Amino acid sequence: MNDDRNRSWPSQEPDAPRRARRPQEDPGPAWPADDAPRRPAPPRRPPAGGPRPPRAPRAEAGPEWPSGDEGAPQWPAADEPRRPQRPPLNRAPQGRPPQGPAPQDRGSATRASQILDGQGAPPPRRQPPVGRPGPNGGPNGGPNGGPAGNGTQGFRQPPPGGRPPQGRRVPPPPPPPSYPETDREPDLITHAAHNGYAPYDDRYDDHDPYDEETRLAQYSDDADFEDEPEGEEDGKKNKMPLSPMQRRKRRWKIVRRVLYAMFGLFVVVPAIAFVITYFLVDVPSPQDVLAKQSQPITFYYGDKSVMGKVVPQGGNRELLQPNQIPEVVKHAVYSAEDASFETNSGFNVMAILRSVFNQATGGTGGGSTISQQYIKQATKNDAPTLTRKWTELAKSFKLNNETSKSDIITGYLNIVFFGRGANGIAAASKAYFGKDVKDLNASEAALLAGMIQGPSRDRDTAYVQKRWSYVMDQMVANHWLSPADRKAAQLPTMIPRDAQKKEDAGTLDYFIQQRILDELKDKGYDEDKLYSTGAKIYTTIDPNAQKIAVQSVQDNMQGQTDENLRGALVAVDPRTGGVLAYYGGPTTVKNSAGKDVLATDWANTPQNPGSSMKAYDLTAWLKMGKGLGEVFDGTNNRELGGRVVRNAGESASCGPQCTVKKAMEVSANTVFYDMVLNWTKPARVAEAAKEAGVQAAPKGKAKLGTSDANIALGGGATVVTPEDMAAGYSSFASGGVRRDQHFVAKLTNSQDEVIFDDTAGQAKPAFDDNADKSKQIAGNVTDALGPVIAESHLKCPSGHECAGKTGTQQYDPQDGDPSSYKDRNAQTWMVGYTPSVSAAVWIGGDGNKPLHDQDGNPIFGKTIAGPAWQDFLTNYLKDKPSEKFDKVDPIGKDADEVVTSSKTAPPPRQTSSEQPPPPPTTSSSSEPPPSTSSHPPSSTTTSPTRPGGIFGGGTDGGNPGSGGGPVVNGEPPRRTG
């Protein structure tokens, strides 16, 4: 056996002649010279991560080289350097020692001359034939009987398929196979040294024209290098950079995982939760719901006696069967609420998404199906929570699985609220049109279907028209109504709200009922909730006071010939703020066709208050620290702020030195217009009115104009309701304590469980945070309003002190009016109080109407309003304990210490320097000028005592001297009283 380790380096190429005898075979490379140094295999590892190239089989015995070199290709010349491959692994072949060093310049001419013994390029590698012996008997013709090339494989070509990919770990080559003895020449040992069979020393690699990563990059493929190894460099770990394709794959892997997680979170988990909810919820039956909604609302007077009962329209509602509801009604409801009802599974995903979008963008529109609405109506649960919506979806889906579509729509139409107290389509048909549901046409069905979303807005004509048009158009779009029928249809006429027979056993006034329901709705209790709980409403209405109020107005209106006259009376308890009596006129009137129609509630209709607004002028004046003893020029026809202001007749003038208290008594317009224009300013008057209890828009219906001084005389843009005036004056009656007016003292359910209790009322100082200061202001107002009763030819109830103020608003003449209309009035008032009751009476017309009495004369405060007020207080306080107002100290200058001569002609105006000039007509300061701007009286006397001046007797404050008004834009002067 040949000893490869002791074999000497050959000095010449062996067996060249033998190689020449095989022309078909590819001649092998020339044998290197003896002095050619061998380069050791590099001890380097290929980049990890890629696939290892296949190792060529290791020959156990190589063929002998031919004896000659004829015809054999030679190594390249010196000018054709060839770069040998570097070994992929730093280890020598098995059973062989490391080879000697290789030449440093593998591509130089010197290197070529040491290896080649001839000329020409090296022959390509050939596979030696198997079984041909060498010269010494070894297989494949090794010189000493061993494999060709001293047991070393010849020059190796790159493995099939190209070079190994970049980043892949190249496996170590397998042992060379043993070849039979053939005449195949052996491979060059120098080639094997560079293919992984000889160790390699980096010390000899001083010139490498290829960068390692660049060289291996050409072998890389598109594999996903997820197991990329980390290399050591300067003690730090560094990862190989990723290619663009690798980065794309890694990103898509992250996206896929996120999508999987989202799918599980938003699809799988909700689906499981929905299935669990489905089996846990119960669906209420229409019969159970009917039993819950059939309870009436009961109203009680203040003394706990029954005022009346109101049940849903139609009484105990009829539970209709599916065949009793016409298709036109169903189609109208589908069009209004859920066009896909017949095909959906209880909820509509697109509708829900559309609802979410509308909510996010500030739009309107819900996503509930009819099935979901049925569940909400049946459970009476409309809480805006995700839990309620989730269970509602499950119940709706379960309802559609257990109940037919026909039964669902029938149950829904039996319980849904349509307004006007009507629960169910049968009651709604009678409440709106006075007919059975089977007789409804398409237009009427569309109106009812449109009211489902706004059942309390049937009096809003614009809303009704809008909803009706929408439903009719949807019926056409869904092919349930022909375009020709839609074009010919008109909005149907509804019967009056009170035309349907009511099941009440009491004396409940319709206007009181509506005011109570409006108040409860503002507190969050609409009619639907009241019916479902069987509410018991304990009101503040005194049955005796209510009866007297109606009688007082009707008695004083009796015999009047003016068909435009209307009347209202409201009484408030100053100690609680509760409304004792409320009369807004008759609930029905005859229209031009002679049919009964719903009348206007005049007690809740704002009108110009006239001179009754002067109480708030005085309140603003007193809050500034000014008193009733200050004097103004009270003469007639004064020019103030560019306008001529006049009093209503000479009797309303109190001379150039008129105290504030006297001006209030005679209702001198010039004094209060001057006061508001130049001293208090309109904004302070409006603030005083609101502090007293006047509820301005948007909370109430009153409007307090502050753009000009017309608010001083209750004209222009200033309008208030009788309820506002009664509540405002009640703050004076209570000694400066404000309690908001209200109708409901307590609310309970059918089991007498208290929902809220407002019996005592909420009290707070009205005009100042200091209760004593507020009481002092209210007491001074009462001192000024006391003498007005006698001046107006009215009397206080026996044993009771009272105070009040009349009001008159002049009619604004129109073109073509008779000349006598210039003295006519359009509104008249009387507002007054005792310590236990405040009442406001309004007698006027619907807007600007010239009113007259039965004799054809203009009406004033004393004509109807004053006597009606007096009759109410006298009869209501009859047999009740006597009462008086609390006395308070005067604010500012005391009027009782200033006595003016009002019984004689006013003295000529003083022009001497001793008399201060009149107050300026305009002032930009927020505080009034010093008190020296008021006119001092021409003669004064000191009175040791203060006269009462608040008991009956006196002249009529509504006579032609009781009021006046300014000239506005060249119009004739307006008069208030």
C-alpha cells in the first residue's frame, strides 16, 4: 500500500504518452514542478445560513497520469492568471497531513512557470475510468500503486448548479471515492488544496481580489433566512444584513399574524359571546307587554282629591291579529322604520354601520330594525349602553328564530307609541283620524308610520309634513305605492287632539294637563314612561282656587260684545311656588266652518305686559341703592333719547318734581322711561325680571328686549306670559324669596313608590345673595305698588294687605283704520298679590287687535282685568286668616319724607342756578350719576309717620291717564298704563 505521507513531490508530469493514446478523453492538468510550493488550505469557514454545496466523491485511488504531454492541454500562460476557488471549510482531507504553502501570487507568470512544464492551458478535469491499474499495480494508475495524485483528488470544478448560495453553511466534503485502476490521469493536488482538502493559512492570503460577501452573494437564493447565525466581531454580535426580499417577507409575516389576531378578536370572540348570550336571554311576548302598558295616569289636586285619569287612547288596547292589519299599514311602517324587515335576521349590519357613521359625523339616523325596536318597546329599556344594545341584538335574533315575521310586525304595531296617548296602531288610528285601522288609506298610514320616531310632535306641522313625505317616497322606492298615487296624495287632516273621547272621571282641564306633562317631560318623564309606570301625579292646583279663577274671568267677560276678547288667569302660592289656579280660556272654539277646534292656551302665550313691567324697573332702581324718594320730571311729552314720550292723559302726569313712588302710583311713563334710559339701562331691568321669576327663552316663552328702553313700559320686543307675571310678582309677595313656579308637587308610580317630591319647593334669595337685602328690595317694591290698588279703583280682600300694578298696551293703528282706533288698546293687565297668593289677569286680543267694551269704548286695566283679579282674590281669601306684609327700612331717600304738590297745577320749571339741571338723556357709565341730578321738590314737608296707602279705594289705574309710550321711528306715541 502506498504511503502518501512519505511520498516525494513529483518532478515531472507522469505518463504523458499514455494520456495521448486516449484522444476521446479529456487530458488532465499538467503535473506541477518539484519546486512549486503548495499553498495550505485556508482555515476559514464559509458564511453560515445557506445550503452546503455537494461534496465530490473522494476517490480511493486515482488514475495514473500519462507518460507524455502530447496533445494534453497545458496550464494557462503567465498573462492568463486564473483564480482558484477557496476551500469552504478549514480542514484537510481525512488521512492526509496538511500540505505545504502555496505560492502567494496565484495568478502571476512566476506561479505558472513553477507549475507548468510546457505551454497551453490546463486540461479540464476528467473522471478516470474505473478498474484500470496504474504503473505499480494500484487502482487507477497511481505511480506507487496508490491513487492518482498521491491519493488526492485532482482539480475540482464548481459543484453542479453553480456556487453555493450566500449565507448558507457549506458542509464538509465527503471522503474521496476509490476508483479502479484506469488510464485516467489524476487530478492536480493544487486543485484539491483549494477545494477543501488541504488546510489553508490566512497568512498567505495577502491579496484577495474578491470580497467574501460579494463572492458568496451570487450564490444566494430567495430563501427566508430565519435561522441566520450571529458572528463574532470585536467581541460583539452582528447579524447579517437582510436583502429587500427578505425584509418584504418578514413584513408580510407580521401583517398575516396581525390579521389573524384581528380576525379572532373581532369575529371569533364576538361570535362565541353572541352564542352564549343567545341562550341566556328571554324574549317577552306581546301579551306580557300589553299588561304592562295598560295602566292609566292619575292626576290629583293639591288636597289629594282625584282631578282625573288619562289612559292610552282607546282604553284597554285591542290586541290585533296578523290578518287584521292591512298590508298598506305594514308597508308604510316598513318604509319608515325597516325596509328590509321581511328578509333580515333581526338586525341589519349595514344599517348599524350607517348609524355609527352618522353618529360619528354628526348626522342622524338609527340602525335598529323593527325587531330590535319591538324588544326595546317591550322591555322599556332604552339606556344608551353597549350592554343593552348587545342583548337587544341577541334577543332580536332569537325572536326571528322563534317567531314568524307576521307575528313580529303585529306585536310591534300593538305596543308602539304613536303620540296623543295612543299605544298601538288601533288606538292611533282613532286618536288621529277617528276611524278603525282597517279603514286607513296609504296617506293616513304613512302619517302614522312617520310619527313613530317623534310621537310627541304631532302639533309640529312642519315635522309632520316632513315625515309624511319621507314615508310616501320610500313606499314608492320599494314599489309599495305607484308614482301616480304618490303624486295625487295629500297630507291627511288630523282631528283635534281632544276630540277623541277620554276616559277620565274628574274635572281635569286640558291646558293644565298639557302644562303638567310638559313639566314632567322637562324632568325626563315623557308620556310613554308615565303610562308604563301607572304614574300618580300630585299637583299644586287648589280645586277651590281653580274653580274661582275660571268663574272670575268668565263672569267679567260675560256681556262683552267684542269677539276678539280673550282672557286668562294664573295664581301662584308665594310660599311654595306652586300654581294654585290656571285658566287659559276655553279648550275648544268654533272655527270659520263652525267646527270645534283646539283653542289657544292664553295663560301660556306671551304678550306685551305694558306698565305692569314697571315693577321690574323699580327693582333695578332699588338694587342700585336709589330710593322711592328720588324725584324726576313727570310732565307729559318729554323728549328722551330722540323720542317723544307722553303719558296717558293729564291725570298720569305728576309735575316736574315727581317722586318715584308717586310716579308708580299714577303710572307716569316719562319718569320710568327716563329712569331706564339714563340710569338703570334696559339690561338691568331684564335681569331683575328674571331674578323675580320670569322665565325667558329658551327655558320659557318670555322675551325681554334690551336693545332699547321700550322694556321700561313693557312694549317693543318685550313679551311675557300671565304665568310669568304671577310667578315674578310672587317673589315680592314672599319678601324677596324666589321659588320657581311648578305644577307637580310629587310623582309616584302605581305602587306609590315616590319618584320625586317637590312639595316644599326650592327657595333662594331673589334679588341679592344676602337674604335681608333681597327682602328689603322686595319690601320697597311693595310700598310703591300698594297705592296703585286704590288709584286703579280696586279693593284688597277684607283683612288682607295687597299690592299690584295695572298694564295697558296701546293698539298700533293700521292703514284704513277709523280715527277712533288711535285710542284703542290691544292688551290689558292686572297683576297683584297678598302675602299668600300672587295672581295675574290678562284680557286682550290675539296679537294687535283694537279692543272695546260692550259700550264701544276702549278697554283699560280697570275694565275687565282689574275686576276679575279683585273677584278672584276676594273669593279665594274669604274666611282665611288676615295677613299683612312685613315692614322694611326704605332704601335711599324715603318717599314718605318728600311730599309733592300733585293736586295743583305743576309750577313752572325753575331756571335759577339753585336748581340742578335735569338728568342727562344718555349716559355711558354703568353706575347712575349722583343723586343731585334728581329734581328737588318745590316744597317739602316732613311727616312723622308713614301712611299705609295699601288698602282699598282710589281711582282707576286703567283710565286714560294711566299710561303712555314713546314715538318710535316717527310713529304715533304708544300708550301703556
